[in-house]
Amino acid sequence: MKTKLLLILSFLGISTFGFSQKTLKVKPDKTIAPKTWDELMIPQEDFISKPKNQNRKILYADVNFKGCEPFKICLEDVDQNGSYFDFGSDMIGIAYGADTSVLISSHLTKGNYFGPGSPLKKDVIFSVDGEAFQILKWYPKKGKLKIEHLGPNSQFKYDMILSKKLPDFQFKNDEGEVLTLSGLIDHTKEYHMVEFWSPFCPPCMEEFPDLKKLSDYSVELILICGMCDDKEAAKKILKEYDMPGIHVFATSYMEKAFNQNGFPYRMLYDKDLNLIQRAFFLNEAVNMIVK
């Protein structure tokens, strides 16, 4: 029977190699505590004072597929009704790390590698370090889920993307030519800093002079402009500040690939394009880079 099924799949052009499935049981994450909030993203006092945030609970499952980076799937009971499997209201997230100190609905974590989150739904497809995965089935009563490793594939419309490497993307220049970030990266630089900014964000532009100074210390700036209806006005701002580096306008893919959720929002990568730290204060970057 199995042989016949494989022959049918082969005839239909469906690959039967490199795919594997696992059924995982989720369990409570006891590392979650009221103080595991992100001081960069949410005013601490306002966040911690809310009773709902005092009682946030996470379930998680360790995921290990051969040849893939281990990660965790996390579920948060956002509406706090005792169920973690409510489509549309509860959240699913993915994260690296020895523990799961990630508060999914706010994209928070204690570590450098954070977990993107997405509203829970029937079919969830996500990417971890270039490998595609899909949640095939949910078993709420058993507290389980079935996940499939789809292999390396960038053709899916992902709900979440998690990567320790600088994500690549395409964009058009002023002449309409399609370019890739990987084709423009200066590999002689020691650091590469991705900076999400917006013309509607005064603090972003206030930091431009100090951000510009980092280019004197072997830092390549990748400035991504978001919430930008007037592209010409944004270009004028960059010209006024004489900002160096690669300048692009944000797309939904970029926002998802970098898990961007505010302005200014930055991520620092090393010479080999490995993530060093995300969403930090600019003075922290200066301390790390200017030695």
C-alpha cells in the first residue's frame, strides 16, 4: 500500500523525499514570570501593573528535526480562558533558546534571539533558518500538535520567520531595476546594522547623526523606511542628513523577516551576517562597536 502511495505521489510530481512529521505534546513553560517583559518595547510600569499581564501563561514544545536548528513552538492563552488552541484569539510563536521566556503576543524575550508570533489558525506555515515547517493538525484535548518539515523552500507565504542570519530580500531602485540585499552587502565591513525608521518618527531622525558616525567604525548601515507614503520626502530627509549605506523602502516581507514592531528598530549582524543583537538602544551599539 505504501509503495503504491509513493508511486502515485511521484506520478503527480509530489516529492516524497526530505519530508518528515512529528506529533508533539506541549507543556507549561515555568520560566515565564511577570517580569519577563521587554523594556525596549513596552513601558515597564504600565505593562507590569496590568493584572492580565501578571497571569500570562505559555505552553511549549521542543522541535528537533534532523539537519535543522532546534527551536521551540510556543502557545499563549491570550484570552486566558484555559484553552491555548482558540483560533484567532490565542497566539503561536517560535523561538530559540534553552528556555522559552518568550511572551508571544508582544514578541518579547529575555534573550537576544526573540520569537515572532502569529494569531493561531488552522494552517500555520513558518520558516526557521531557511527551513519550512507547517502545523498539520491540532489536538486540543490531548494538548498536542502535528508538525511537518517541508524542507528548504522560500516560495511559501510564511506566517512567521525566524533566522539567526541576515535575511535576504529583493527591492527596486529608482530606475525600476530589481536588486537583492545580498548583492549589495559590503563583505569587507565588520558589522551590518539594519535600521527601521520612518519620517513620522522624530526620535529616528534625532539619532541619524550618531548612527552616521558608526560608519566610521566599519559598520554598514541598511536603512529601511517604513510607514512611508511620500517616498520623495523620505529620500530628501536621507539626503539632508547625508546618510550612508543601503536605502530601501519596507515591504510586508521585510517587516516579517526582521520581526519589526516599532520605530526606531534595529538589528546588528557581524561580518559573517550572524545576528548579534536586536532592538537595542543606539548607545549599546556604540559600546559594542567603538572599543
